[in-house]
Amino acid sequence: MRYFAAVAEHGAIRAASRELNVASSAVNRQILWLEESLGVPLFDRVGRRLQLSSAGEILLKHTTQVLRDFEQTSSELDALKGLKRGIVRIASVESVATELLSDLAASFGKSYPDIQLRITVTHSDKIAKLVIDSDADIGFTFDPPDDDLLAVNYSRPFEIGAVATKDHPLAQKENCNFEDCLQYPIILPSKGLSLRTALDRLLASSDAEPSVFAEVSTLHMMRRLTARGLGLCFQTRIGLNDSLDHSELCFIPLTDEQLQHNRLSIVTHHQRQLKLAPAMFLTHAKRFFSDQFPDAS
């Protein structure tokens, strides 16, 4: 199965043999044996590349899961022997990864230096899918979808605000509403970010014609554009503290009811029991967040 997965990834037996550090003939024999055993071709030759057949795509899906489970099982057996090894696959939104997850990973690494973390930073709408498809063990996201396959292990609301330069007309206000912000150029998060969905609802109900300077997929770039006076952007305080401490930016809380329910959640697959290393990380993460935010619900 490892030989098959390597050929599927590289599209060539020779490239797979280099990764596996075995002879090309040995890889080829295993592929031929698989095809003979299953009675179906697993690859189609397209030019110089080997492309998965329909049967090959089905086999790859199951092979990937089997190899992943075997890898985790090996980690658990190592842990039972006292080695405390393992792999934790984490998917996180950018704001959490920038600040909280970095500190969380550092504290976890001190306690479990031999457990490897594989962190993917992506949009909130993709994190639920990664967890449901078992491509991530644990997800850190905002407002996850209501899905029977998702288990929410921790949840806490975070205040959303407008971020502006300290000389902006709104900077002197203790708070404001979204309609106030539309009097000035704004910078929107790209579609797919959880906050964009809430902002789009407010935009749809507004009579104002917004002046949108840019739509941006990263929070860091949104803040950089804001710092240059090109518009207001919108974020929670997560991942923002460092920017506020070392720049001319300020945070103005938004009072709109529709922006009061942006909840940070830690999610896992509801029907798949976590292996030992991910379970240890989840326990550590819940303790870490509870210490950071003792008022969490």
C-alpha cells in the first residue's frame, strides 16, 4: 500500500522508488501484484505519467486512511513503551495560529518534545471539512457549522471591532456600529473567513454605498493596509494584541447585535476517537484556553 500511495502521489514509478529508497523494479512488481490481486487496472498511462484509474482513486482513498491509522497506532504503541511519540494534525484559522496556537504549541512542546505537530492554517470554512474528512485531528475555528460529525470541545465568544489608525475620526469613540464605519473606506476579509459572512449580512441590510478599498485573505495584510491609512478593517482581538502594542492602530468595539456571537471553538470528529497524542494535545489545549480566558462558557 505504501508503494501504491507513493506512485499515486508522484505519478511515476521511478520518482516513487527514490522516495521509498527501493529499486524501481520492486515498486513495479508490487503495483502489478496489486492489479492482479484486485483484477482491475489501478493506473492509466498518460504521456510519461501514471494517472489513477477510477479503481485506483477508490483504493487510494482507503489506503490513505489505513496508512494514517497505522501511523497513529504505531505512535500509541511507542507511547505505551514510554517514548511519548506521536503526531497531531491541527487546522487553525489565522488569528488563532498567529498568537494563541503559537504559545499553546510552545507549552505543549516543553511537556511532550517528541510529539510532532502538523499545523495547517486555513479559512474557517475549510477547517470543519478537514476534521470531518479526518485530514485533521483538531480544529481551531470560529462559528463551526452545526454538523452531527463535529464535536465542539471548547467554545468562547469574542468581541468584534473595527481596527483603525489612532488618528482616524472613529478612534476617539469607546465603541461604534458597522453603519458608522461605512462612512469611510473599508477593507473586508475575503469570502470564506467566518467574519465575512456576518459582515455581508450587515452590508445587505444597509442603505449606504460602501467604499471597499480591498478584500484580503490574511489578517496580517488587512492590518498593514489599515496602518497605512487605506481603510478600516474588522477583527476580533485574537492575534491583534501585538499589532496594537507596536503600532499606531486601535481597536473600536462594534455594537451590532449580529456581530456579538463570533465564537472560537475547538472541534474534533464526533464519531472517531482521538488517538493518544491528539487526545493529549486536546486536553492541554482546553486547559490552556481555560487559563487564558477563565470566563469562557
